Amino acid sequence: MKGGGWLHRTEKRLRAIPASKRALVILVVGVLLLGGLIALDQLWLRKELTDSFGPISDVPFYRNRTQAVLDGKVLYRDVKMESPPLIVYLLLPPQMAGGSELAYQIYFSLFTILTALTLYWGLRRYDDFRAFIVSLLFLGSPFGTVESTIGIQDESIIVFMFIAAAVLAIQAKGRLSSVVSAIGVWTKVFPGLFYPVLFLRTRSWKERKWQIGAIVLISLLISLPFLILAPVEFLKFPMYYLLGSGDGGESVNPTGGISVWDFLRTGGLDIPGMVLLPLTIIAYVGALWYGRKKGMDIWPATLLVLVAFVIFYPRIWIGYFVLPVTFLLLWASEDWRISLRCFLMYLPFLATLAFTKDNARYVPVIDFPGSWVVGLALTALGLYMLVDTARLVMGKPSFIDVRKGG
């Protein structure tokens, strides 16, 4: 890693860890770090956060939907929901373990550790030490660790599926990657952002047809029971992601979270979903086209489309940024300045939470006339840091490119 002094000494110590023990080190660091955050939250921080922001609004949804399945109810028909069905079934273990906030924190943390190990095992063929550093940086990134523990967000499951699909793709395992992408889509849609990148870089139409066939088959197997038992209600859920409706199909705001668009809406500029959705699609397709035109490999091309997506999609929460930041970590593992940027950009996004009304109380923690401008500026600052960091690495080979001869 480029740098001097203590960075060189730290790298030397890390290099001294035998390759055979690096996976164990990742596991131990993950358990200690995430376990420490959970302990901090349970013993002190949770009360402070609840007093300031209100309770975590997502946990009751986790409990209600999973318990409904355990009670024999049918999703969509008996339980209103806007997400794909698999996420509910994947959340059954913590609910069966008691459904406490602690149970969900531990469960989501397991996926964060699993993602770190996936990064290491998937990238080590190119450079074992750099893969080790990427995994440690991932564990240290607050976008993932804080959100899965203190934030109690299920994004860690989505991140695992997305990263697994990407790692399989760069290992030329396109068929397995497409299968994981399909499962990811029916878990929480966003892993579907990856497959077009893989499709465009799959040269054989025979392989493309196999991948598409697998995606269609998996989609039919998952959706068919719900199409039979609750066809009308089931077909309403995609409208949430198309910015049209919420639980059960009722009209909701097309913006949310800490997006630029939601702060603009708070300030009086109410842009309809029928405008924001095409804008997001155009940005995504434009990023796909640009990456293809420039001959980008899978990893930088995916980074590009993710950056475009988080800029323009109008329902963005802080946990979503873990995806583009994770893709940046390949370059961060070799340059401490990129690494520092990946950590520092969390700060403006974190500060933005004090100015958004998208919390349990629907009122910003810091609320005064024009306070939305501060939130808008903070989100814009975070996005600028993300875009500028991505700009710095674009065109620079990462360690996986060097080993492949690119």
C-alpha cells in the first residue's frame, strides 16, 4: 500500500501472517469488530439513538413478515409487503431465534463476515495478500459494519449476493454468477443491477442463452406459488421499485432516504416518479454503454453503474453505498489515499441522517427553516467524494487486472 512510516510497518506485519491463516484472521477480526459494535449498541448506544431518532423502523417489518410465514400465512395475500419474497424466508433464522434486535444484529453480521471471506477467497488467486487487505478494509468500512449492527439493516444479505455474483463472474463462472444474480433479484432486486454487466461481457451467445434461461427458470420457480395464491397482490410489489406504490399498492412518495431528490422534495421541488424513474434508467443504461465502449472489465464497469445508480435513484439509504465502496476497495488495498477516501465519505452521509425526515418520527432530528438545504449539501458532498474517488481509479489497473495481464 502506497504510503510511509506506520503504513509500511503495518503492511509488513500483515504480510508476515501466513496465507494459510489469513481466512481465520478475517473471521476473528470480523467477530471482534462486529461483536464489539453490537455490545456497544446493546449496552449503551441503542437508548441514545432511540431517544434521538426513534426506534429502528425496519425491525417490526422483519418480525411481522417472518412471523406470518411461521404462522402459515401467505405473503402478499395475508401480509402486505413491497419487497421480493426470498428476503422474508432468509430472515426466518433470527425470528426463530426469538426475533430480538440482538438476534437480527448477529444474523446480519454473519453475512458481513461471509462477504469478507468471499472477497478473500474469490480474489486470492490474483494476489493473496491484496485480497486479504481488501477483506480487512471491507470489515472496517462503516458502510457495512455499522449498518448491519447499529443500523440493523438487511443490506448485508444483498451485498453478499451481489459480491458473490461479481466474484464468480471475474473467475469466468458466468453460469453460477447468473444463478446468484437471479436469486439476488428475488431477494431484494438490487443484485439485478449486476447481470447486464455480465451479459455484455459474455462473448458466447450460447452462454448468454444459458444464463437467461437459468434466470427465467429460477424466476418462474420462485414466483409461481405467489402467482397462484395471490396473483393481484404479488404483481403489485414491483411498483415500489418503479417508484409507484408502497405496501399493498397504495400511492407513496417516489423519493426517500438521503437522496438528493428527497431533500429537494422537502424544499418544495416535487419531481414525479414518472420523471425520476426514466432518469435513473437513462443514467444506468448510459453507464453500461460507456463502460462497454471503453472496454472496461467487469469490476470497474460494475463500479461505474453502481455510482450512476446511487446518484440518480431517488430512494437511497446510507447502506446502499456499501456496494460502490466495496468495489473501490481493490484500488484502496494498494493506495492509502483511496482507502482514506472510502472511509471519509461515510461522514457526510452519516451527518445527513440528522436532517432527513425519513425516520421513525418523520421529523428531522435537526429541524429548522431551510434545514433541508444542509441535508442536501451533505448528500451532495458525499456523492462528490464518491464520484471523485471513482474517477481517480477509472483507467488504473487493480491487482486483478495486473495478474490477468490487463
